[in-house]
Amino acid sequence: MSKLIDVGSVGAYFESPEDPRHARNRKHLLVDIVVIAVCGIIGGLDGRTTIHRWSALHEE
């Protein structure tokens, strides 16, 4: 039996860390990247390329 995960709670958990990237390299919010990565890993994706492809297909 699978559990539903509230994406908002995952995002809220990761909002507090400070973003170490330089301001000019911040195309996306760090919390958005982390939430997408967590969702991809939970969904069984196995690397950054597959996570990127999956997120591009599910952008909306």
C-alpha cells in the first residue's frame, strides 16, 4: 500500500537552508529543485538526467 506525500510539506521542510549558489546562477529556486529531486527519487527515477526529463514532461 502506497502513501500519499504532501509536496507542500516537503517544500516547507527544505525552505530554510540558505542557497549557496551565486545570485547569477539562480534560474530556479533551490527549494523547487530539491522538491523535484525528492519526487523523482520517490518515483523511482535513478539520476539527474531522468529527473530532468521527467520534470520537463510534468512542468505544469
